[in-house]
Amino acid sequence: MLYGTRKELNKKLKRAFGDTEKFALLVWSRETIIGVAEDMTELEADRILEEIGGAGSGDHAEEGISFGTVLELLAGLRAAPAMVSVPAALLELVSGWAERCLNEQDALAWKAGGDTPETVTRGHAALTALKQFTKA
């Protein structure tokens, strides 16, 4: 399978096929992919196009690439947790600020005679999970 811009694909096709060789070319575009699911974003469509294009040249021959395939790829994309990379020092700095802000909110609630707000509890749980994740 091929993935890329028209210009990139023209070069690949020129190298792969002779001037008189016959072949079938099926095209999936961002618009075609987005048309499969109403709530699909352009970023999701681009990732699906890249995944389709990354399939081996014979991997699609038996079952093809259908709307069902695109929906399966979308479901897998949405089920996968989004991951980012940030410098550890920056993450530590931002986490420290977040923890201090949560503690200040908690202290204000206690001074006012209230319990720890749910948002503070959830924030501390998220920071704890983040710390555990970064240890792994």
C-alpha cells in the first residue's frame, strides 16, 4: 500500500511500475475517510489514512479496505490512550504548581468550614497516577 502526497506517490508509482504495465489504483482520501463517520476529525482521518497506507502491499488483498475497516481503525484509534512526550523537568515543574494550587484550594475550603472539594480530590488522584506512571 502507498501513503503520501500526490507528488510522493507519483514518484513511488513511477519506480514500481513500467510505462505500459497495467494496474488498478484505489484511492482513499481524507474526505472519503471522514465520510465514514460523522464525528471523525481530520486528525483521526489522517492517522487512518497513514495506517491504511502502511499496510503491506498484499495485506489488503483478501479482505480489502472497506468502510467497516475504517470504522475498526477509528475504534482502535479512539481506544488507544493518547501519549505525549515532555521534558521530565517541565513535567515536574508543572506538577508542582498543580499540587500547590490544589493544596491552596483545599486549605481555603477547610478555612471556610467545608470538606475537601471533589475537584481537589480528583486533582490529587490524577497527580498520584501521573507520578506512578513516570516511575514506570
